[in-house]
Amino acid sequence: MKPRYTPTPGRLRRGFTLVEIMVSVTILGILIAIAVPTYRHFQRRAENTTFVNNLRIFSQAFETFAMKYGAWPPTAGPGVVRLLTPTVLCPANSVTSIGWLPRR
């Protein structure tokens, strides 16, 4: 029996076999499976840092406004900005804890 394919002497076989391609795809899949969660973790950390930084900037803007004009902006109502002051609760009510209560 003669084999189905016999390369001619002047012609080289070029290309990849199916097994080589499957191994390459498997390795890429493993690397992606490792990299994607790590990428998401760093992306979440960056989002959290941005959020905290924005809160600091927002807080500083309100403090600057209050220092300049002596009051909070008129649009800063309940549910928008909650002003907290340290308050010692009255011992006469048998409550002796220190807490934070909204300014009235």
C-alpha cells in the first residue's frame, strides 16, 4: 500500500498540526483564567480609591463653602448632606454613651 501523502523532495511542509494549535489554545485559556480575576481585583481597587478621593474632594468643597460663607449651601438639606456633631447623651436618661447626632 502506498501512503496517501508523500512530500516531494523540493517541497517543505509548513503549518501547525491540530495538536499544536489545541495545546496553544489551552495554554492561552489557562493564562486568561488566571489574569482576568487579578485584573478585576485591581480594577475594583482603582474604583474604590477614586470613590474615596471624590468623597474627600466633595467634603473639602463643603468645608470651604462653610468657612467662606458661615453656613452650608442652601441645597444641602436632609438626605443630601447630614451634619453630625459630637454629643454626650444625658446621664439623667440613664444613657451614658457618647455618640454622633445630626445638627438641628
